[in-house]
Amino acid sequence: MGKETHRVTTMTTISYLLLVAVLLLVDLSSPSLAWGEEGHYATCALAEKFFSNATMGAVKDLLPDYAGGSLASLCSWPDEMRFKYRWSSSLHFIDTPDFKCNYNYDRDCHDSQDVKGRCAAGAINNYTSQLTSFFSASQQYNLTEALLFLAHIVGDIHQPLHVGFSSDLGGNTIKVHWYKHIANLHHVWDSSIIVTANERFYNSSTNTLVESIGQNIMQGYRNHEIDEWRSCPSDDLACPDIYAAESIKAACKWAYKNATPGTFLADDYFLTRMPIVEMRLAQGGVRLAAILNRIFSQGQVHTS
């Protein structure tokens, strides 16, 4: 499909994309950015390190020119669109039964109205499927939006508390003390851990964080895990059920543990949880790249 054809499908949302791009022109090393933006930027920036040439070309084709081919620069776009696309809210998370510490698609993947498939795992399946039409002569989907939603939600599903307990809304109702500040537990995992890590170890620079994690993936202690992270059973294009199952296990083992309401969380919690956050960023980046590489492989879609 030609570039101009793709652009026609995106004209109604270009003004919104431009607004987000302007907001993201701020220095991404600034500690004032919330981890929500930094974490999504990091996931997409890590993914870009593993893009095939075909994927780089397809992504550049789908993105507006002002993005300069950078998926990372627009990776937080779905969060910016929540007020316009209110239907998309349930696509960012999965609620699971309290204390079961497991995930089941049939049981858990639905929205507040019990509409099946409306959760992060269902969204990944949906937008992956839409992107397989990239090479089709006729187009019924907005593939720019499909790409941005897929990239963002792959990041979301790797944050452990985005697959948390139903009763506390993934830790949102659990109030704790993060050093000298009061926060909810979900915010600690969305923001506080990585902001603290950036300040202490990465000169308050998300790009430095990305480079460090990238080195560990490609040359360091994570290198032997890449093939396992990339693979999906039965050669599926994406396997979000695996990602979700990992997240709820990590939520139980690391996020919820020793973090009851009113708990004071400091170095003991931070230094043992920071490696989990960095691992989930790494897995999200590697897997996003793998999904897109499979979709755009060799100019045709491979499903086996």
C-alpha cells in the first residue's frame, strides 16, 4: 500500500497527533516527566533498536512526517486520546480476581460492562490483526492509530499493576508513603520507581536509561533471554496472554508484597523492585519489535 493511501486514513486525527508531538518536544531527560510517558518512550525506543529494515520502513510510512520515523516520540498518544476516545479506557489494563495471582483470558478480559475482549490482551490481538492489512490494496482501518495503540498497550501490559487485583484497581486505591511523599501503589510502579532510578543512576535521562537497558539486552546479562522473549506459541504474531500472566505473577511477588496501605516504602523496596521494572521495559521493547517484525516481514504477512 502506498504512503499517500495510508495518510488519507489519518487526516482526521493529525491535529491531535501534532498536539502530542509538540508536547513531546520537551527534553525527555527532564525529571518532570511522569513515568507514564517515560516508560512508554523507553519501551518504544528499545523496540526501535530491534526493528528490521522492513519494519523501520513500514513504521516511517505510517507515522506523520513530523515524527521523523520515531515511534517512541508518539508512544504516549493513546493516553492523550483517552478523553476523546473514552471507549479506549479499558484497553490499557486487565483486572484479575484478588489474590489468585493468575490470569485467564475468558475470565478476565472484559470491560466494566462485561464486553468480552475489551482489555489490554484483547486490544493487542485486535490491533495486531488490523496491522496485518498493511499490504492490502484496500484499507478499512486507520493503521496509524492501530500502530500507536499496539505500541502503547504492549507497554501497558508489561507493567505488573496493569494486570492487578480488581478490588484495588491495580493498586490505585492502596495509599503508601514513597520516601517523603504520599502516593498510591499503582503510581509508584507507573512513575516513582523509574523517576527515582533516573535520578540516582541515569542522570535524570530517559535516553541514558534506554541505552543501559539496551546494552544489557544486546551484550549483557539479558542477551540469552531474547529468543525466549520474542517467541510465541504456534508462531502467533503476538501472545499477550503470556505477557499478562507474567505481569500478575510479578504484581503478587513484587508489587503488592510488603506494600499494604500506609506502608513506608524506601530503599529496601526500591532497590529490589527497580530490576523488575527494567526487565519489564526490556521485555516490552523486545516483544513489540518482534510483533512488528513478524507483521512486516519481507513485504508480506506471515502467520505461520
